[in-house]
Amino acid sequence: MPYLTQLATVARRTGYPVVEVAGWKTRGHGPQPAVRGIVAHHTAGRDDMHVVRDGRPGLDGPLSHVWLQHTGRIYVVAAGKCWHNYPSTSANHDNSHALGIEAENDGHEPWPAAQLDAYRKLCAELCRAFGLTPSRVKGHKEVQPGKPDPHGVDMDRFRADVAELLLTEHDGPPAWLRPLKYVSGRPLMMGQDVRTWQAALNTKLDAKLAVDGAFGSKTAAGTRTFQRREGLAVDGIVGPATWAAAW
């Protein structure tokens, strides 16, 4: 994979201001080998874009692809590989396979609403651009033991918000929202399929379901409510007609 010179264009789709940091298109520790995940960080400081760009003693920059200011302004720092997550407990979220976002925050202060909104929208647009599901958005604290960032952010809720953005923004759902596979006429609904459906019910019905991939009684009840509203057979099963009605 080459240097990711489309990052600024993708970032602008959030609607937030974007700053292209001088030299970003050729900045990196070589090209980015792959994009299979996104790692969300906080910087543990303030006014520290230069650290993300240039590095710190013992670790050369760039340290992440993006620095997200507390205002929501998005600074695109690098298009190549960055040193932002090593070692990683996930093969999809190491430096060779993931994008890094460093959000300006000292690790204790409250998150400004605009910054969190920009964070979610940026992750959604990156998922859309690189064909990633929301499950591939991880907090640094989830993929490297002992890390606290991004502090105070419920990553399950964060991913659910990203999923809802993907369902509702722009020109409809992205390519990964494909019809479900079926076995003996019944849907084989597992993992990300269930999370996608739960996010859809939250969007369509304001169902307030946990987007956890478990098709339990609340998800089944929400499915029946949706089917009644759409004039479908009310069986609580997400068959072809029910799935299609949501999109």
C-alpha cells in the first residue's frame, strides 16, 4: 500500500476544519503497509501536535497519522507508517496495519463535545474509505496492556456511534452492509451482522439497544416492533425482507 495521500480528503468529509501539516504526504517510516484497523489515542498533553509530528526522546516521529485538536479541528500529520501502537495484542492494530489518531487531551480533562463528535465522524469516514467495520475501531487501551487512552471513553458506545453514522450519513450504507447469508432458509446472523442490525434498530426506532453482537430478547423485541411498523411478518427473525426494509 502506498502513502495514504487521500487522508485529508477523507477527513474533510466530517465537516470539520482540516489542516494539512506541511510535508504530511511524504512523512512516515516508509509507506503504510496496510489499513486493517484504527487506534484511538489521547496525547496526554496540550498543544502538542509537534510531538505527534516530530516524536519525543527515544521515539522518532511521526507518532500518528492525525492529531485531533480540542476544538475538533483535524490536523493530518502523516501519510506513511507511524509509531503509535507497539507492541499490539491485535494483528489488525499494530503499526503496519492500523491508522493512529492522537486526540489532544491531558488524560484527565473532560472531552469537549465538538472534539468527541469530530472523533466519531473521523473514524466513521476512515471506516468508509478503507472498507472497515466499526469493530475495527479500537482504543489504545484495548490493544496494548496498561494503556489508559482514550481516557473516560466507553469504546463500545463509541463504536455504536460510528456504526450509526455509517448507516445514516451520505449516500446510504457502505459496501460492508451486504445481505446476510442464509442456511436452510434461515439467517446466519452472527457477530458484526448482529451489531449492524442493533445499530440499525437504534437508528430506525431509537431502540437504545446495546450494540454487543448478542441477539437476545431485547434485540428480538426490537425486530418485532420494526416488522410491525413496516407491515412485515412479525416473527422476530431478520430474514431477507426484514433486512432489506432497514436500508
